[in-house]
Amino acid sequence: MRELPEVETIRRALDKESSGKKVKTAEVLGPMSAFPHHPNKKHLAHKLEGAKITGVSRKGLTILVALDTDDVMVVDLASGGSIFKTTPKEPLAKETLLVVAFTQGGQLRFVDASSTATISVVSSDDLMAQYPGLGSLGLDPVETPVSWILFAEMLRGRKAKLKAFLTDQTTLAGLGEVYADEILFTSGLRPDRVASSLTTQEIRRLYRSLVETLHDAIKYRGTALEGDGYADIYGKPGEYQDHLKVHGREKEACRRCRVPIVKVRYGSSFTYLCEQCQV
Ligand SMILES: [Zn+2]
């Protein structure tokens, strides 16, 4: 899954590379299931062609490309979507959903090998009605720096286990399996600890770890896991996978205490932890 650091890495570069550019042509190539708000491909192409991109923002894991037509292009990269800045000469990947060419030259290609990503252009007034999930998102820990006191308030009285707390999009927007595991390891807390059971010192550790892990992951342009095809818009894979401490490291030595990392079933997925370092 693309999580906050990967989506934010893409958003920043996309904003830098496409703001102020005008769409010359939009070639819609993927299956219609990738374009849920459009009756046909022409409908989507017409909404993009001639429009100028005015800025790129993010709500949780959704990328919002603002257009000067008062429409917004809504891109959900889901578990395997990518966006690449290319030239027309480069060979077209067969999983390409959309190619946007600019009047100033250059292209953006939206690619998805996972068949989960979606793209739509909707009126900005309709955005919340068309995407109600965007309205129920919790705090964005990168967009809106949270004070640790407010964070402590969020944990108070919560019966959820810590991993569920961190990955609940209505509490904190943007965290998934990878970063929740990493944050819990760095803060020395078990994923199955109940949120409301934390001491003040543990809350401070969890808070610091949340902020530091996300900023570090963005600094390294996100995590490219085997087979997930993640790269930034220049085609360069992220590098945070080299810095992961527990996620995907089953049976490897803990970087802190050398005891092997364990992988345990957690709901419908897995969680990685060090039984010795996390209490
Ligand atoms: Zn350890």
C-alpha cells in the first residue's frame, strides 16, 4: 500500500513539476474501472484537455490536482499506483492508465500494475459529496503538526490496540502496515497494547516516534517494497526500505538487541515486532 511518505513524496514533486502547466492532450488507456466517475474515456479526456494545473495537494492518501476550470483531478494510488514524469519517446508501460501531455512539452504517466488505483476529474464543489471518505479523515501528522498534548488527548479512553489506533484513518490519516510497525518499534511499544493504557512517558515516546519516523521516511522518499513497484515521479525507487527496523524483517536480528524479529498474525494481516524491545 502507498502510505503517507510515498504519497507525500509524489505530491511534492508533482506540484513542482506540473503547477502552471496546461494540458494539451489526455490519453485515457486503462480499463473503465480505474475511472469510476466517468461514463466513458472521452468524458475524462475532455475535462483535462485545455485545463491548467494550479497546484497539487493531498488529503490523507488521496492526491488532489487543482485545475483552473474549477475541477479537481482526484488520484488514489491505492496499493500499486505510480505517477511518472516522462518524455513522449519513452516506451509505454502496458499498465498505463492515463498519459497527460503538456503544451510546454513533457508528459505525466499514471501507471498501475495492481488494478486498484483510480483517477477522476470532478467539480471542486462536488468533491466532498463524491468522495465522502475525505471528510472523515483524522489528523494528518505531516500536514498539521500535532502537539503531544493533543496527541495524548486522542489516546485517552481509547480501547483500541495501538496498531489499530495508528492505522485508523479517521484518527490519523495516512498510516498503514509499514509505518505503524516501525513507529511502534521505535517507541518500544507492543502493537497489542491498549491505547488508553500508556503512561505519560510512553505517550511522549510514541508521539516523538510518529513524527520522526514519518519525516525520516519522507527524507528517504518513501519505502519501495519488493514487488510493489513504488518509485518517485522521476522513476527512482524510495530508499527507506534500507532503514526499516522491523517491517519485513522476520527472523532477522533486531537492530537494537539482536533477538530475531517475529511476524505475527494481526487481524487480516501481519505485524512485525521485537518481543524483547517492545513492551
Ligand atoms: Zn530488539
